[in-house]
Amino acid sequence: SSGINAEYGGHSLLCVANKRRIIIYEFTKIKGIFNNRKIREYELPNPCQWIGNFSTTLCCGFVSGFSLYDLQDPTLAPTTLPDQEDKSLTFIRLNTLLSLACIE
């Protein structure tokens, strides 16, 4: 398991990756009391190896790829990297490459 903190719209988020699942919690403070609630959950194609936050985008790395999730608009489908349609990058999907970091 691993997690990161993110922020948008004045709310704090905690993004937790556990095996093949990402759970996003929202934290708010009302009258001095902290509250939390689960706002989203995503299934991953493979177990998560790396998780990071780039502004309003959550990036999750797994074997031979990454998925990008928009934290502001949960209706958007995740972007998968490398692009499944790009035949020149097939070697990445066919090899079990580790995704322990992402370049910003």
C-alpha cells in the first residue's frame, strides 16, 4: 500500500493504492472537526507499483504502464500510457518493465 496527499477546491484528498485498487478519500474540517469520506475508487489492470500527483492528475504506475486519473472530473476515463494504439511501443507492453517512477 502507498498513498499521497492532493488538494483541489479547498479540500484535502488522500489517494491510497492497495494492490489493484485506488481509493480516494476527501477530508473536510467543519466547526473544528475533521470529517472524511470515500469519494472514488478505481480498479487497476495490474498491482500498483508507484503513485504520484501532478496538479489535478493522479498518476499510478504498474507493470509496463501508467494510468492518469483526473481528480477534478471523475466522469473522465483514465488515460493509459503507453497508448495501446501505438504499435511502435508494443515492446513496453510485452516486457514486464517496472514503473517505479514517472517523469514530470
